[in-house]
Amino acid sequence: METLEKIIQGLNVPLEVMFQFHETEDMDSRTEKAEVLTAIGSLMNSRSLEQNKLIFRVIKDILSTIDVQNEPNK
């Protein structure tokens, strides 16, 4: 986390700007998806194994809920 803080300070940009994902029409969706997954991975790297397991379970629950809601005739 200290390294990230140093990078943000070195770039002299607000924290919220560092994590904004600007949508551009010409951006390839695969590239955008890869960037989002990379950002998630970066956030997870600073967490403990137990926190990663908890977050993984929450993500699985959210995706299961989305899948159920997207099923036809539901």
C-alpha cells in the first residue's frame, strides 16, 4: 500500500482519479475486461489469504444471484 501511495503522490493526482476507468467507444471490450481484472487482482494482492477467501465467496454469491435473475422464466 505504501508503494501505491508513493506512486499516487509522485504522479500528483487525486486517489479517485487513479482508479477511474474512462469509457471510450473505441476501446476493445477484451482490453477493458483485462484492465478491470488486473485492477481487481491489484486490490486483492494487498489482502490476506483469509480476506481473499472471504471476498471470493462474496463474489461467487453475487454472481450466483445474477445468474438466477438472468434465467428465463424467473
